[in-house]
Amino acid sequence: MDGQTLRVVNAVPRGSRMAVTRIAAEPLDLPANADRSDPEVMGKAIAKALDKSRIKPRAVVMGVPRASVVLRTLTLPFIKDVGQLAAMVHLQVSKDLPFRVDEAVIDFKVRPQSAAVQPAEPDETSDDADAEEATSAAPPAPPKLEVLVGIVRREVVDFYQKLAVAADFKLVALGLLPYGNARCVEACHVADGEEGVAIVTLRPDEVGIDVVVQDSLLFSRGAAIKPRTEASEAAILPPMVSLAPTSTAPDAEAEDAAAPDKPDTFVEAVNIEVVRSLHSYGGMDPSRPVAKVVVAGATGHEQAVVENLSGRLNIPCRVLDVVKSLHLPQAASGHAAGSLSGIGLGLGVNDARGLPFDFLNPKRPAQPRNTRRTMLLLGAAALVGLMVCVIGLRSYLIGKRVELRTRLQNELVQAKKPRPVYRQMRQQFTTIQGWMQGSHNWLEHYAYLSAVLPPSEEIYITSISISGQGAIRLSVQAQSGAILAKLDKQLRSAGYEVKPLAINPGPDRFGYEFRSAVELIVPEKLKIDLTKVRPPARLPDDASLDAVPRKGGS
């Protein structure tokens, strides 16, 4: 958010790097009396600006301005574990914070050793032997880490989170704008090797001065620009904010105070702040002096600032051409110069190194180990694991039993299907066995009767049964009563004792007019010789043994 303007940079991954595909700038629709500290008001204004630009962001990275961050430089013992290093940083910073630690969000970045301040060189006028003796006598210094710590109030982070909710987008990271400038300048390959570069970013009412070596921020300062005479600037010095206790440069102050009054211009005010900041950085005696100055912004005064600084400083100064250095589309040339920090945040969020500062997801101290609690948790986990094993074994055994029961039930069902057939076979067997164990061979009598009875054109048997007393009972159907009388004589001549026949008229559907029930008693002396009798020949159209279904039963 650059004053009344929203600057948006769209970065997408291209292989192993991030590519900037679009840079847009849209004015924020804010009334003159709008409360810019209200996240609801700012969020709705940003949502309207995004809709006008036809941008629907998925994941958004925003940056905290330099004025909202307290920066401290700490020198700590060398520690590899990030959690332990974070605990030490929190302990050191909590001693001199202007507010309570629980109200702060703390993140840090370990500076590379090349950007740290190196020990002073030995005096060339000293004796070589004395220097060698002092070097050999002094024990080797333990390794140290130089850590840059950034602290913001928690309410600042809450402001950006509520703003993202009001603007209806997902905030995934909250970086630091000066480090966005440093990342963009690094991508533009402005510096040669490890030389220091001063980045001057211009806004309508503010100027930012950052000194970087590669991607390490050594100095950062932001100043509000209210054009005034140089004499008044020298008389009323604004507070200078740096990464370490700064020493004021007396020569620079005297030079500014002694200078005559000059026209009250924006360029003059910017140059005064830049020169003052570089003098303050020089008073820190860094190991990397400023070798170049680059100016970026969208105010229209960038070239004038470069020309003015070139006359005051003995180092190269130029306007940073972001479009040419990063090979951006020409459509972004109107907004790229004012979106330096946005480009840096877009390039750094998915970089392998990541964002140096992320106040939304800061590096947190490692939690102290509680051995007793760990043992209790391990015991509980072991107990849960044992219970799971027991339950699993029980389920396995139950499953096996259920599978066995299902298989047996299926076998039982299959075995029950032929039960009626088995029952019928048993009954038939019992009947046949009873016949075979009886005193008479009834099947032989059945064959004998088939031979001695009249042919089927005259009479046929409808049923035959054997009583318990050994009597044969026949139900017959005859063509006429004379045939039934003839039947009585034939049976008696065959050797059977025949009870008197009862002849009853009873025609059937085949034309047999009389029916009768015949009861035969087998004498003990009756001897049957089937070789001497022959049954009547079967008719040519006899179908009595054919398996043809008949209406009304079989």
C-alpha cells in the first residue's frame, strides 16, 4: 500500500525460479477522512481495487513497512538448532523491548559470515615478533553468529490478518519491505561480488534508505519527507534508526548546519536524508562500505535525485531499471519502479531460501523437554498399541470363527436340499425290505396277476395293495359285468381264494362302464411258476409307461 495506491505483483513458479508475470497499480477508493488504521475500511478498499484490476489472488504475501518494525543486531554463540537459537534470541530481546514480550512477534535472520563485521587488522607498525607472540598466546575465539532480529507488535500482525479477511484473500506470509527491496536488487545483479549497495526508494511522502550486501540487510532507515530548508533540516534532526547503535557523524552535521539556505524542494529533502543516512552508516565502521547507490520509485523525481547525489557523493549513482534487469514485460514499465519491495517479496516467498522475515509464521523457540511427561506419553502410547494389537487379534480370531460358521452353514444348506429324496428312498427301501422279509414274494404275485388277468382292452387295475393279513386288494375297471364275472373264475382257477365281487356301475372317461373291488387270499399251498404263464401282449399304442403329464395328476 503506497499511500493512496495499491501495488500488486503477480509471481508464478517457472521451474526452479519465480517469474514476475504482471505488475499493476490501482488507486485506493478511500475518502479523505478515512481511518487507515481500520482493517475493515482498508480491506474493502483493496477488494475494490483488485476487482477493478481483474485480479483474483489465491495466496497473498504482504510486507510490513520499516516504521512498524524494531530491528536489533545480536551477536550470539554458534548454535545449529533453530529452536534453541530462537529461545536465545527471545531471551536477549526481552531485556530491552519497549513493550511486553507477549505483545510482540519476533523473527530473525542469521547473517552470512561474509556480511558480519570482521576483526580489525593488526597494526602494521607493530613488531612482527610481538604480533606473532600475541597471536600464538591468545586462545582461538569461539565461533559467533550475527543475528538480525525484527520485532513487531502483535496488533500489527492482527491488522494485516483482519485486512485479508475483509479483502477476501488468503494471507500466507507477512514479510519485511526493506528485505523485499534487497531481494529485488539482488535479482537485478546490481552489485559485483560482496560490495555494499545503498537502495534509495522514493514515495510521495517518504524515503527509505537500505544498505545491503548480497541478500543481507546491514542498515535500514525510513524518513518522512516534509520539504524544508537545509538550514532547518540541520537544526531539527529527525531520529535515525539503524540496525545497531549508530554514531553520529559530526563532520556531516557541521557541514549541513553551516550550509546556506536552499530552495524548499522534494529532491533537496530526499538528498539530505540520504546523505545523513550514509554518514550514519559510515560511522558504524562496517566491513563493507557502500560502493553503489541505486534509486527507485514512481514519483518522477528519481533522475533528479540521482543527479544531485552524484554531485555530493564520490560513488556511482543511477536509477534502477527493474524492467530491463529482470526482463519484465514492457506493460509493467510504468509500475515496476514503484513496486520494488513487492517484486522482492514475490521472488522470495517461494525461493529456496524463503523469506528472511515472516511475522505471520515466525521462528519459534523450542519447547523445553519434560522427561516425565514424555515417559507418560510413551507409556500411554505403548498401552494404546497393546490394546490395538489385542483388539486386532480378537477381531482376527472372531473373523476366522465367523468364516468357519458361514462355511458350515453353507454346507448344511447344501446337505438339506436332497433330504426329501433321501427320505423317499428310505421309505421305498423300508417297503421293499418289508416285502422281502414277508412270507410271500409279492412282486412275484404282481407279475403272476399281470399274466392271468384279462387283457387291458377288457379290464385294467386302478390300484393294488397288500393288507397286513397278507390279502391282495385290487380295484378294477371293466367294460361290462360279464367280464367281471369272468374275472372271478379266472382268479379262482389261478389258485387264489376270491371273496364275492361287488359289481358297481361307474363309467370312466375311457368307456369302461363297471368297477369293482377284488380281495384275494393267497393259500399256503399256492405255488407260482412264471414260466408256465404269459401276460397278454402290449398294444401297439400302449403309452402307459411313457412319461407324459396328464391333466389332474400323474
